[in-house]
Amino acid sequence: MRESGIAGKIAFVTGASGGIGAAVVRALLDEGATVVATDRDTEALARLANANAPDRLVTAPLDVTQADAVERAVAAVEERTGPIDILANVAGVLSASPVAETDLAEWQRVFAVNATGVFLVSKAVAARMQPRGRGVIVTVSSNAAGIPRHGMAAYAASKAASTMFTRSLGLELAPHGIRCNIVAPGSTLTPMQEGMWTDGNGPARVIAGAPEIFRTGIPLGRIAAPEDIADAVVFLASDRARHITMADLYVDGGATQRG
């Protein structure tokens, strides 16, 4: 089997302490990368560091909504660890309320992380990648970016923004040999997902779908594990995907019935 080409590279991961983020960190470490794991949850970062290979894992607190902090963090990695080869934008927040109950502060909170955060980190990293003529950026979006969701307008809109931003960035950076792709998960077994459940029947309801709010179920009959999403991120970051850019890969068990 052809090697992934990830071994020895430096990866920068945002939202690294969450369910999907931590799985992405582990998967990149397994491929032999040096990983800079960032998150605003410093306690969770400490747990992540204790559970993984300390010789190739660097942790750093980061709020992706703060432009100055993002620039300082990226500059510090480039100076102390080395040139960033892979960026995984995983940081994200959920919002689940009807539009009529969503105030401006909530809208701005969701967009600040899910859209502006992707813009700030990607811009800072791309500015370093472009002169080198190499690099990969993968944004973890959501299948909600491609299908209307009841009670999730702010979340879906923010993920749609990050998706189209990443594709547009990929068009600009392609002449420089830099690939930009999106992974769009569906329902995944993470604390964010579980926080939406009110009882032990949550998984069954997600798999079955909810016709009353026009939500389809999951044809494969299972909810994704974080590792399912991480595997897709690693694939798109690898040399096996060397001719793929501006792609939007849905990893949702067929829930949106689109590719």
C-alpha cells in the first residue's frame, strides 16, 4: 500500500480537545505526524496530552475567534516547531434553536467560531504555506451546510459559510500546490451530539429520523464514531488525495442522500 506521506509532517489542529478533534489528533499521530493541538479548553488539552505520545504532540491554548491570538499562535508554531504542512479546522460550536428564538448575540457567537475562526486560522496558515508552494487545509464542516435543518439555522448557515470559504480558498491556492477540502459529518457520537439528547432513546431517534421536522434518518443504521470523521480528514490530508481539492466529502451514513 502506498504510504500516506503524513509521517514527519507538522499538523495544526483547532478544536483538538473535542470528540472529533481528539480523534483527528490521534489519527495524525498514528500516521507519524507531529501535531500541534489547540483549543480554548486548557483542561481538556491537558487530558489529551496525557493520553497521547508526548514526543510528537504539542498543546497550546487558542481561541480561534481572536485574530491577534491566532496570528501569534501560528507564528509561534512556525518558529518553534517548524513549517505547518497540514491544517485541520475542527473547532466548532452548536446552536439548536428556531430562528424566532435566536438573538443576535447567539448568531454572532456561532459565526465567530464556525465561520470567522476558520477564516482567521486558514488565512494565517495559508500565508505561510503559499511561499513554500505546499500544504493541505481540511475544514470539518457539517452535512447541515447542505440541507435545511429545523431549529439549526444559525449552525447550518455558519457551516455553509465555512464550507464555501474553504472551497474558494482552495481555488486561490491551487496554483501554489496547496489543497483545500471539506469533511461534512452527520450525527457523530460526541459530547456535542449527546448534549442534544433528553433520554436514552436519543441514538434510536437520530437513526430513525424525524418526519415531523423533515429530517431523514441514517440509511446505514448507525451513528458515526469520531474516528470515522478523523479517517476522512487524514485521507484528504494524505498524498493519497493529492489530486483532490475543493471537495466536500459527506461522512453521514447516507443521511443527506448526496455525495
